[in-house]
Amino acid sequence: MLFDPLEIRGVTLRNRVGVSPMCQYSSRDGFATDWHFVHLGQFAVGGASLVMTEAAAVLPEGRISPRDLGIWKAGHVPELKRIAGFVEEHGAVPGMQLAHAGRKASTWHPWAEASGEVTAAEGGWPEDVWAPSAIPFSESYPRPRALDGDGIARVVDGFRAAARRALEAGFRALEIHAAHGYLLHEFLSPLSNRREDRYGGSLENRARLVLEVADAVRDVWPDELPLLVRISATDWVEGGWDADQSARLAGMLEGHGVDLVDCSSGGLVPGAEIPVGPGYQVPFAEKIRREAGIRTAAVGMITDPGQAEGIVSEGRADMVFLAREHLRQPHWALMAAAELGAEFPWPSQYARARPK
């Protein structure tokens, strides 16, 4: 079943293997580069069905770092269009993840000599970092300011405008990033959202911004194209966001035009004790699929073809997204098909290497 097609609205994925968004920290002023072209293009050649860009910032202050990919202005479109065209030409569906970093913005890329906050003198924007409440991620991160009504409207408008640009660039699927401790996840979790207005308190209030963003995106995103949302299904901290709330949120999302929930976890607070191991997040995808009746994708240390086949064939998720394993093996889907005995075409240029 891993190599059965999956139809979502008017788009057919050629198999159930997707490429997770993976930040590359290789942009300048948000522009995609040849690195992104090669990085994303190789996965389409390698047989994946859905190739997602890394988190693309919908507003300049929504970048994690000064090196993040962006989709906040028209100038970003031409290079992204080149990438999306190549991915589609080679049989995969080009997807874009739309994101706002919230209180994790204006920070250094992972391999920088420094860590934590990037100051204004160093090219950062610590005075323009926003969150639901003025609670920093950690002592070394910028202290955010709480968004007011106008700020929330700017965020929603940013996602809407970014969706229009993604469509212009030729992307055929969108994913709203509401995971890993970034802005939309910050609104969802009671650990980071201490608001007392209509965006805080009850689950319905904490979910309000995510649903408004989904509505704004779906308003300009064609009916025939899929819309996904990535969530952190749990904060792994007592009193935080958890799997039961995630299942309830997923049911709400389906009513707002969302077609699939991409089930990750963690990232909201430093030091959370996470039981990392092969397939450790798959139970979240299974629970949400069962309780909310919505398609899900499973992620997290999925590396073996048999493991991936089991997840899909047992109905635990509708598809799997691989991240680091795709970095190690860009042609993972081709090799998985061969190992599982599935009929799946190889690129003509690579046919001589197909296992017999």
C-alpha cells in the first residue's frame, strides 16, 4: 500500500511517501537559491510523491533566522516557480509550508558560532518578535511582545497573501505550520498562551488563530488543491498541549477546508523529555485519524521500507513523511519500492541502476 496512489481533492499523489519540510538556512532576504533547487529537485527524481519546501516565512519578521526562506513578497516567486516546475516535471507534487516563527524568530542558524538571539546590529529584528504572550522561549532568545488585534490581522493577511504567491509560483499543495513551538503552536498551547481575550483560555479560543489562518488560506487557495496543517500533537510537558486536544483541533480543521494533518510533536519548551525512538510519533497520527476522521501523515524516525509499509497498510496513517532519512538517501522511495517488490517507474536516466 505504500506505493498505492493517494487522491486528495483534485491532486493525485503517486505513492504515500512525502518529504518533510527541512530548514536549510541557505537564503538571503528570503530568496530561494540553487541549493534549494538541487535539494528539493533530488527528492522528486528519487520517487517521493509530495516534496515540501522548508518553512517559508509569510512575513519578514516571521523568519526563524536571517537565512530563512521567504514568500512575503512578489520577488520571491520566480525562483520558487523554477523549483516547483522541476519537481512537478519529475512526477512529484510540489508543496510549500507557510510559517511564522513567533517567539523563536531572530535567532541564529544551527551551525553558527553564536546561538540564541540575533541582535539588530547582527542583522536580526529582536524588537519585532511577536507571540501570543510576552513569554520568551528561553533566556537566550528574544523577549517577544504580545500581538494585539492589528498584529493578529497582519499575521492572517500575511498567510493569505503568501498562499496567493505560492499558487503563482506553481505549488500544488500547501501546509500551514502550527508545530514545533512557532507562532500558531504558541497560540494553541496554554504554556505559551496566557491571553485573556478571545484568543486565550479555552481550547476554542486558543485554536481561533489557526482556524482563521486556515480560512484565509483556503479563501485564495483553489478548491481542487490540498491544504495540510502540521501540528505538534503534544508538548511532552504536563499541563501543555496534548494528543486529546490535537484530536479535537483536527476535527475543527476539517470543517475549515483542511485535508490532512501532519502529526509531529514537541518544540514548544526547551528541556522537554521526549521518548525518541523509531516511529515514536506514529501513535499520534493513528489517534487523530481514528478520532477526528481526517487523513493524517506520520513522521519521526521512519527509516525502513517495511516500517513505512506497515504504518500505511495497518491504517495508522494515510502516508508517511521522511526528513533526515531523505537527506541520507534522496532516492529512498525508489529503493523502498524495489525492496517491497512494488511496481514503480525509475527515471530513464537512472534505469540502469535499478535493482534486478
